[in-house]
Amino acid sequence: MRICVYTVLLGGYDTLLEQAVAADSEADFLCFSDSRDLVSKTWRVERVDPLLPQDLHRSSREYKILGHPVLQQYDVTICIDASVLLRSTPERIVAELLPEDFDMAVLAHSYRETALDEFDEVVRLNYDDRFRVYEQLTDYAVHFPEALDARPLWGGMLIRRNSRCVAEAMRIWFYQVLRYSRRDQLSLPYALQAAGLTANVVELDNFQSELHEWPVITGRKIVQGKAPAFAHGPMVAELRRAAQRIKELEVQLADCEPAAVAALRNRIAQQTAEIEDGFAERVRLEQNIEGLRRRQWELEYVASRRRSLPRRVRKYVRALIAKLTRGRLLAGRR
């Protein structure tokens, strides 16, 4: 099985990360770039021309989604974002993430619940023109609502077989990127559903795993990924935000129910009683300790007196002898 790892780098948006795992792999590593000066120790640079010179973001999506004619010679391709660093060989990644009964594998989004949440986040972060994003959102809400309820997918790593069903899904996907938002993660769930392609959705941390690390960013031109910000959006987005807020309030209200409050009171009373019992036990133990210390002091005092008694006796005897001796001498003189 021939495997190729590839990435796309147009307009110098990112710097090219060297992939150390290439030394332990038989897979080819290709970078499609419009730069004439780009060189690498681990990537073979294939120079390409942007499809839309004034829109490098969508131009890069042409190669990310549709690939390149040179990729037709491979059985499996792994497309990674330019800021993804592989921590394992492509052979292991394919073996673990792409079972034989799947033609495509993709990672589930680690921090979004639905595709609709991803729409809202793109607008919030100004990643694309919000009017275009809301147009796409409204279209899906009317004609393809199931695509909005789908689990969002992370586009930083795509593992695909060279098959017709994959090619059809990718064609639909790219058309969506051209027509609507350039943020391809918004349209990927729809493209898979429309093409009838079931991908192996892998639950793997997007940021770091045994297979990869992301984002490893050096010299990224972040401003190229931003769009002007405006207020307001379509009703479906506002309803989504309202529904989420209602859920949050319902949880808070549930904590205020009489049964919940009574349970909380009982718990507080129980813990208060435990504290009081613990305090009483502490007082008893401190009294016992004080008595033991007093007894210890008495024993130590008696023992010290016993040790000093012979010395005192000897001192007393010596003084007495000296006194008697002086008395005799005085008597003899008289």
C-alpha cells in the first residue's frame, strides 16, 4: 500500500514544519506550495499555482479537499494542516485510524458538540465574513437541518483512500467552500451526508495525542485568517444561543428546587454535626494529652531527684565533717 502525507502552503501563511518521522517511514511527504524558494529536508516541494490568486485561503482548499493529480498514484493519502506535527509514522496512523471497511477517517472536534456550535464560533472569532456564514447557516437550517445537528469534525488531519465515493464527497465539499464559507469544517458534515459516505470518526484529542501535535505554529500570518466583525445574525443562530442559555438556567433552577434545597440543608446539618462531634473529640483528646504530659513531668521530676540525692548526701557529709573538724581544732587551742 502506497501512502502519501501532504500539506498545502500558499502565500506564506505558515512556515513549513519539518517532520522527523519521515526518516522512519516509507511514505512520501509532499508539500504543495506557490513559493519558488521553499526548501525542506523532509518534504518534497511541489510548486503549484493558486486557483484564485486573490483568495489564497480557498485556493489552498482546492488541494486540501480535491488533492492533486500526482496523488492519484497513492492508495491512501494523509492531508495535514501545516501546523500539525506528526509524532508517529504514517503507516501507524493508517493502521490505527483507517480500518479496511472505511474509505475515510477524520477526527471528531474535541471542543464542539454540534456543527451549529462551530458556525457560531467562526462568527465569534471573525474567521469569515459573517453574512456569508449566516447565509450558509440559514440554507442548512431550511434544507439540511440534520447537517447542523451532526458532530463537528476537525479538518487538521484527513485520512482518505483513493476511491470514487471519497472523490464524490470531496467534490461536494469543495463546491460548498467555493459557494459559502471558506471555513471548510462548516461544510464537511453536510458533504459526507450528501455523498452517503460514512467516515470513521475518531475520538482523539485534537491538540495532542500519540499520533500528532497541534498547533505547532511558527511565523503564522494570523491576520490572513480573520474577517471584519459585524453584529447580529440569522434567527437560527439566535435561537441556538437562546436554547443553550435556557439549558444553563434550567440546571441552575434545578438546584433551587425545594427538594434540592432540603437536601442541601440536610447535608449542611450533617456536616455541622460531624464538625461538632469532631470538636468534642478533639477537646477530650487534648485533655488526655494534658494529663499525660503532667504525669510525664512528675515522673521526670522524681527521677531527677533520685539521681541527685547521693550527691547531695555526700556534700552534706563533707560539710558536716569539715564543721566537726574545725570544732576539734578550736577546742585543742583552748
